[in-house]
Amino acid sequence: MGRATDTAYDAVRQMILSGTAEAGSRLGEAELAETLGLSRTPVREALQRLGSDGLVEVLPHRGARVVQWTREDLEEIFELRSLLEPYAAARAAKLAPPQNVLDDLHEQCDAMERAVSEGDFGRVAQLNSAFHASLIEASGNRRLPAMLTSVMHAPLIVGTFRRYDADEMSRSMNHHRELVAALAAGDPAWAESVMRAHIRAAAANLRGER
Amino acid sequence: MGRATDTAYDAVRQMILSGTAEAGSRLGEAELAETLGLSRTPVREALQRLGSDGLVEVLPHRGARVVQWTREDLEEIFELRSLLEPYAAARAAKLAPPQNVLDDLHEQCDAMERAVSEGDFGRVAQLNSAFHASLIEASGNRRLPAMLTSVMHAPLIVGTFRRYDADEMSRSMNHHRELVAALAAGDPAWAESVMRAHIRAAAANLRGER
DNA sequence: TTCGTTTTGATTGCATGCAATATAGTCCTT
DNA sequence: AAGGACTATATTGCATGCAATCAAAACGAA
């Protein structure tokens, strides 16, 4: 059993991402503390962290609410992702990641494709986040991961895969494979282009549905 | 008198930016609370916030330390700035800011040039941060400000102007004026280019000295 | 002396109680 | 009945005490 703050953080985070705590709903400290069997202090700290993650908004003397996303928010997020992630991919390719990192990325692709064939979209989303996180980390820029968490963990982003049809899903998987290939080849321009296409495809999908 | 947490946040932040709390030094909760005449709770919350701002690093059961910047950190930061700020400038130009915003930016340029002629570099740094923040806000992307705080408030960044000679200083001021002109003209490519030059000039300066 | 162990001191992590503030409901005035 | 001031309740903000954990000094064995 780790720290109570982390327990609270993970729990509330999961509530938000899974939709249990719906957008706009209040997150009372006392109520959450009761539910989780903790005191208000670690809950409060967790809400603060979620606030800086951009998952909840905390107003002075008014508590925390789950943030509500608009189409504008999505546009903003995808603009930033299509700026930062291609950069991260290019950097990662330039660094020529060691073989074990490449193997790990391939492994993640395998797992994802298995999850797709099993129709487990929740797991696909989870693995996708992990894949992008790995790639961002491979960029070597130690500030990028923290910067991107605020735009990567939006509930609607995480749930993107539910909207994909078979063609879009297979295209997305191919993008991932191609990214690893570009990294293995050490070709920054290739990696950057694939990533940009990957992000813009996702943006187009969300734009079409919503 | 606002909230105690804010008081603590501002105080510690100022300690770090002014150099009173030197890089690598420990920030004990009890000690700070004593100094500021508060309890540990708001101090702790402030340190947490400063942690997500990237100004301090908090380790489990080991407390908070002022982060130490390496040349690598500076490179990383300037790479991200030269990616995001030109984008922000382009977006701002595309949005064609209202006249009062442009007036405000001009006013900030005036104040900055006065501060330069008075040799008040602390004030120059402060006004420069404000100018960049205004421009980033004018981009219309509501996520950019929070994203960039983590890379804008590094102590070494804030202190950049102390290193500038007369030519570099005047070039920097000219960049600011030119940025406002590009915004007024509604020319995204112009604004983007000037901002990129502005950032890279700053990076070159820091690279040369350090 | 040097390495590993133990103990001690200090500091963070968490729980709880009280004070400050906001929201909602009630009452009074017009 | 409508509007505004006031009161009541619920919730956050802050202080403080205790428990858990870590770093370092003291100790003992090789």
C-alpha cells in the first residue's frame, strides 16, 4: 500500500477517465474521503494535482469540478499535439533509440493489435497512451512528458478508439508500426511526418463525429 | 490579505527567482512555515504547486528542493519555446487582436525601453515575461499559458537580460516592436518568423556565456 | 580502519478539529 | 409578488498533533 495521496489521485483520475464522475460534477473532499476510506488531506492534495493536470478545475472556496470539454478545447489540444508530438518523434529518431526500446515499442504494438482483435477498446486506449508516452520519453526532452500529460489525458482523447471504424483502426495501428520503423531507421523527417499524419487523422475523426 | 497558500506560493517563488533560495537548497516545510508565519499546510500546498510549475522538485518523504538547471535543461527549454512561441505568435496574428490589446502591447514595449534606459534589469525581465505572457494569451489557445509557465519561469531564463550587451538589448526591444507590428498587420508568417528569431537569439546568448 | 548494523533525530505524511467563506433558503420590506 | 438583506447550513481553508519514513550518527564486528 503506497501513499494515500497516490491512492486518491489514481482513484479520482480513474473515476473521471472511466466516466463514473461525469463532466461538470462536483468532487467534494469529504465525500471522496469517506468513499475512499481516507482523510480529507490526501484527497485534497490529489484534487490539486488533478487540477494542474487539467482534469479538474478547483475554484477558491468552491471546491473541485470535473472539467467539461468543448469542441474548441479539442481543437486546441490537437493543435498542440500536432506541434509537439511530431517534434518528439523527430527527436527520438535523431537519437537512434537503443534496441531494447525499439523492442519494447514493437511489443506494445503487438499487445495493441491483440486488444483490437479482442474488441477491448479500453485496453487499446490504455496501450495507446503508453505507446505515445514511450515515444515522447524517447525524445530525450525531459520536459515534454509533463507538458503533454495535460493534453493527452483528456477523457475524450482517451476514448478516441471507440469512434474508429475498422479501416481507421487498422490505419492507426499501421502508423504505430511505421513510427517504430522510422525510429529504427533513424530518419527524423520520416518519423515526424508519420506522427503528424497520425495526429491529424485522429483529429479529423473526432471532428467528424462531434 | 488573500489566502495563505497564495502568500506562501508567491513568497517561495520570489525566493527562488530572486536567488535568495539558491539552486539545490532544501525547502523545509516547518522552516518556511515559521519564517512566513503560517502553518505547514498552506506551505506544503504551495510547494506542491511549485513542483508542478517545475521550479522545485518534491521527492516522497524527502521534501522539496530548488531545481538545479544544467545546460541540457536550457537547451530543452529553448527548443520547446522556439516551437511553441512562434506558433503562439502566428495564431495571435491570425486572430487579429483588437486595438486595445495592441495598445497594451505597445505600452509594455514603452515601459520596457524605459526600464532599459534606467538600467533596471530586474524590471526589464519582469516586463519581458509579461509581454510574452500577453502574446501567448493573445494566441487564443487557453492551454498554452499553463504549458509555457513551466518553461518560462526558469530563473536563468528570467535573468537573461543581465547577459545582454547594448546591441543585443536593442535587438531584443526591436523584436518586440516588430512582433506587435506583425500582429497589427495580421501576418502570421511574419509574426512567427520574428518570434523564432527572438527566441533563437536569446538561446545563442545563453549558450555563448554558459 | 572499514564495513555493516542499529539507533536517534529530524522531517514528511496523514488525520482531525476549528475558523472562514460561499450558497441556499428565509424573512422582511416595498 | 418581487427584490433585497439576513440567517443557516454545508464546504473549503488552515492549524496542530501523531504516526511513518528517511538520513545520519553511533556502535560493533571483522
